[in-house]
Amino acid sequence: MASMSTIYRAASFLAILCCYGAVHSASAQTGGLDFIARVTPTAARPEPVRQFTFYILTKSYVQIAKEVEAQDELPSREEFIGGLKLSPELKTWLKAHEIMDLTMPGLDKAVTPDEVLKVPEFLLAYQRSNSGGVTNGIPKPKYTDADKADHPDKYEKQHQEYLVALKKFIAAHPETESGMELELDAVNPQRKWAKLESDHKKRVQRMAPEVAQMKYLVAKADTDLEGRGAVGGLAAGSYWISSLNLDANAGDMRVRWDVPITVHAGQTARVELTNLNAADARATTTP
């Protein structure tokens, strides 16, 4: 009986030793991370980033956001223009010019007299902006809509004469193109393009943090009142400590972090997060 008890105690002690050895071996294969985060406002002292969540990722958040953005790709400018309900002539003009906003000041400088006549939307805008007797000497059409059906030859002849006379007038009085942009709001593609871009940005802003946490998150930690945080049990390797798309604020500064770190087995990496290794959230385009 005493012999069995001795054997049992020895086996238990051996099991404890094995467990301790396994735990010690596992801890030797992992490392930790201690960090402190501070933001320095302009002409002020550094302030700790208190009770703020930081994420330890296996991939740069900037790269994650770029991948998400690429998967939610916007149509090309040419594809977008091709799908607009505009005249073929205006679509051709838009594709040939780096202009999307037809209501921008100075549009008249980009439109030639020939283009005023060839693009129906431009011609109508020019006619409206110079109607009502505001422009002296501007040619007036002699044809009528009724002539188009009843006297097509006469209509075509007078229509061409009007266009020739109008082209000469515009060339001689380029200032009369000023104000056309005020009449183009109804056909302006900029508003629709801006909405596409805005909706795209909102989707990426929503999806990128979700993808980062679902696919690349290893751990996360909240800072204390001194701006300090710690993470243990990290496998040796390369990581990024990130604030995702959240801003840390102090005074006039708004910053984000996406800082690479290396964890070695059995060691604790120490990182100081400051303005120097942060991105200015007011200037960054990262979702």
C-alpha cells in the first residue's frame, strides 16, 4: 500500500514537472509587446493617449485598406461617361478633356466656338445665357420649328446660315461664352461622379476595419490613463500595431498609427508611438 502511494506521488510530481516544462517551453517560444502612445499638439507638451484600443495585425492596415479598395473598384472615367444620359457629342468632349464639372468657373476658356456649335448642350447653354436681349448683335435664327417639317430645304439652309453667323460672332466676342456654365447644371456629371466616389469611400471605411479584424487580428489592447498598453503570448514574427481608421486626438493634432514591430521569442518588444511614427489623419487618404 505504502509502495503504491509512493508511486502515485512520484507520478503526480512527474506530471507537474512535465506540465511546467511544457508551459515554460511554450513561453520561451512566444514574446510580448509593451507600448506607450503619446500625441504632441503644436507648441504643447505630449499628452498620453488614454483608454484607446490598439490592434496587433499580421499585415499593415494601409495595405489591407488598399486591397479592400481595389476589390470595390470604381468604374473608369471613360466607362462612367459612357453610361451618362448625354449627347454623343458631349460624351466625346468630356472624354477629350480633363473636366468633369461643367459648372466650374472658367469653363468658357475650355470651349471653342466650334465646340459650342457641335455640342447640343453647349449650344443650348450659350443661347440661354445670351437670350433676352442681354447680348447686342448676336445672330438670331430665321427658321422656325414648323419649317423643319413643312419646308425642310429652307430650314436646313437657314439653319446652316445661322450656325455660320453664330460661329463668327462667338469668335469675335469670346466673352459671350462667359456664363454658359450657369446653364449646364442639369447635365453636369460632376454631382453623380462625386456621389459614386463618396459611396465608394464610405464602403471602404466600413469594410476595411472589419476585414482587418476578421483576417489579420492577433490581439488588441486598451491603453491605461498613462497611455500604456501590453500584449503577451505573441508568436515570434512581424506584426503591425495599428489604430485602424480611428484617430487619436490632442489639441490641434489628429493622428493614426500603422507601425511595424518585430517580436522575438522569449523577449518583450517595446514601442513608443508618437507624432514621429504616426500619419496625420487630416491629410491621410487611408480609410
